[in-house]
Amino acid sequence: KIAEEAFSKNKVTEGEKYMALFESNFKFPVKNPDQKCKIENAYNEYASYYARKKDKAVMEKVINKGLKFIPNSNMIQTARDNFSSHVRVSKMMIAPD
């Protein structure tokens, strides 16, 4: 929850600190339904941060990492589709130099 809130407020250093703590202490795949929901929300917000920054490469890494913890997560897979199209469309809308 702390990481999710940090990313939603664009506090990436704080968010990544808490995600690293989580990733080093949890085994995957996560099976507890309550934990799954919190983890999905955190990875969704984490990926959203990089989508807002238009950094598709890091966004994809975050999403793939989330899918390691929760394989077949509809939320994380939907985030990949939504954020990928957002990043792609946004880049096309930028006028050439």
C-alpha cells in the first residue's frame, strides 16, 4: 500500500524502495487473495508511473515483474495493454523537430 501511494504521488524513489523490500521478502507466485489485490494495485501504480513518464521499456519490466508474482493477473495484463497504447499514442502526438 505504501509503494502504491508513493507512485501515485510521483515519489518514485520511495515507491521503488518499498517494492524492492517486497520483492526480496515474498516468494512467487502469491496465492493469498488479499495480498494479490494489494500487489496488483502496487504494480499497476508502479507501471502507471512509467507510462506517465513515457518510459515504455521500464514500464514493461515492471509489468513483467508483477506477472511473476501474480501470473495471469487480469489487472496487470490490462495495464500492459492500456499503458502501452497510451505511451504509443502520446509519442505519435508529439510534433517532429
